[in-house]
Amino acid sequence: MAQVITVGSGLGGFTAIAPQPSYGGTFATPTRPIYGLKSNKATHDPHIVQGTGYLEYGRIVDIGAAHVQTYLDAKGTLVCDAFNSGLALLLATAMGNAGQLVQNGSSALYELGGSFGVRPEAPETHAAETWESTATYSIEEQIVLEGTTFYKNIKPAGNTNKKPSTESTFWTAIAAWASGTTYSVGNKVAYTPSGGKAAVYTCIKANAKGEAEGPNNSACWTSQQAQSGSQFDMQLGVPTNQGELTPWNYHSCMITKAEFVFERTGLVSCTFDWDAQYIENTTALITPTMSTSAAPFSMSNTASVFKIGAPGSQVTLPGVRKLTVTLQRKLAIDRVYLGEQRKQIPSTNGMVDIMVAAEMDYTNQAKAVLETFLTNSPQALTVSAVGNAVGTVGNEELSFEMSNGFIESGGEAPLDGMDIVKNTVNLKGTINSTNANPLKAVLKTGVDTGF
């Protein structure tokens, strides 16, 4: 009898993710299926050494005992359309940021990282949403980080430009966890897990006390802030030729490159290159809950915009067909040390490259932009894809804002036969003289997935 094969893995396969509070921590059960998933192609990397060249009588073939797997990890590329559910965790991880979905006041909208959005960070050091003097904090108990101290908002009204370390009327510091203290449900502490970084933990067990009931015990505490923006755990449900699914589980995934494509004639799409600490298939398969109401982002909404121009003077630019935003992270992903079973968290070992490619026709407005190529003048830009309306409070939105970019290539106006004059302009994002965010991502959604 001929073997039956699965036709189209998408007919039964899925990818689901969950925030991982600590790199190398206990596998977090994935609860967020990726909507709009097109592909997720993984490469398993068993790092093998083969001892060879042994001088042994009569043997001219390597011996099997010398074939040793030193450690196991994996990497891959996930491609999906941008939907209003599941995107927050991927976007924050791509930024190396720990911004959480925060409710916008009493409205039905949630914002990633609050009103200030998220920006590129070093994932192994970033510990929470960093306090910003220009951000408005209107949510009681919203947590921010100033220096190495976590603070909780205690006075939402008028809490703008109030520095946590000096404005005790508006903020209160969160104390570090102490093993000798008895904690009640709802108490918050600052704690640094072994091999991880500082985070805020909320007590979920009455009268928790001592090492056995400390923040390392997930039955007593839950991570509320910080590391969930740095890495995630992921499960692939892979269909067999019998119509069954088998699990492949990727632990502590970090994103090394992210690309977001805004095209007028299609949905906003995303590509994420990820690296996992290790891979196994013993963790049980989940049953994903797939919604039919999850909505994509596109540029077809009349409120969607693309603006570019001198910083502070951006204007809507006609003639732009497509815009691609790329974050190329520089991470050392081979940190394997003596005495340790698996690799440590990839460390930032270079600057993040922020690139924007705009495919545009040579309109008179585009001409003014292209001419800045010769003068090396900075450009600021905003691209925003507006989605579904959320009640009466506004629309869902996905946008990127570059504050200081320079055209690196494509600033010419090529003549090509009888075709329309057009070109693809490539800009690189940089930090300006006022140290403004080189790139800010804003996600507004009506879907509260807990992140």
C-alpha cells in the first residue's frame, strides 16, 4: 500500500507562543496561537563533534563512541500577516523590549508599552518599561523602571514629567523580595531569578514565606513585568500522515531579525528570524483555541498614513507603493560555557541596524525627499496601518516612527525606458543630538491577551 502524506501542513499545523520570564526557565505552556501564519521553518542544530585521527591497530574508520553531541539548539524563520492578536509578544521581543499591553485609561484599547510605545533595547539588560519624562502615566499601579529600581504609579491624575525617584506623591518604590517576610495575595516584589534579570513578581498564594515559597515557585508568584518581552517559548503542532499532530517545543526563543512590510495592495506582513536555546518533543501537545474574529492590519483604511520629511515637519507623501521596516539585531548566540548544560542568553554584541526601504514613484513631493540624499539631511517618517474600530474609543493601529534617518542608497531618479520614474529608497535610522528614540513601535489593540 502506498504511503499517505500530509498535503499542506497548514491544514493541520499551528504555531503558538507564550512569554518566558527567564531565559532557560521552565517551559511556559503556549497560549497564543499565531494568526495569519504562513510558514514557520525551523532548523535543528545538534552540535556534533567527531573524534578522529586515532592511531589504533587495524582501524581506518572513525569509531562511533567518539561521535558526541555537545549541545542542542535551533533557529528558524516565522512568516505571518500582522493580526491584532498574538502580535504584541512578537513585536516586543523583536525590539528586545519588555513593554506590556497596558489598558489605555478606562477605554477598551490596549497599548503595547503604554502611550509611549516600545523601542529597541538590549534584551539581556532591559528590565521593564523605562520611565519617560514625556509619557503620560494614567493607569494606577502601572510599573516603570528608573535606573535599577521599579516604581508603581499611585496617582494617575497629572502624572506626566514626574520623576519616580523624587516624586513620592506620584510613585512608590517596589521593595526587593525578602525570604523572612510573609506575603499576601497581590503583594508585589522586585526579584532577580538565577540566570535572569530583575522583574516584578505578584504574590498569588496567601502567607507565602521563605525560599520554598519564593518567586521561583510559580505556584506562589507570577511574573508581572520585565523579561516577558525578551524571549518566548514556542510550540509547533506538526501533522503526520495519519492526520495527527506531534509537538515540537522550542525553549527561550529570541528574535535576531524582524521585518515588517506595509504594502498598499496587501495585508501588513511580518518575518521573524528566531533563535532557541534548545528543542525537545516531550512536552505535551496543546489544543490551540483559534478565533475567527481576529483581524489583520492593512493600508487600505483611509486613516492609514505614510509621512516623511525633515524631523518635526513630516508630510503625507503620495506615490509610495510599499514600505519595509527591518530590525537587524546583533546577538552572540553561541554562549556555551564549561560546566553548563545549555547555552546562556544571547548577548548583544553590536549595534541594532534599523533600516527602512520605501518603494516610490518620482512625484514632485518625492523629489524633495530624494534630493536630501546629496545633502545628507536627516529624515523622519511615520507609517501607520489602521485596523478595526474598537467601540467608540478609536481604531486598532500598528505603526512605526523613525525620528532620524539618512538615505543610504536609492536616492537617484533613474530613467528606464518608457516606464514611470521610480526607485526604492533605503534609509538607516540613527540617534539624533537630543537622544530621541531612533525607532518607536506603537500597537493599539482591542484584544487583551495578557501579552
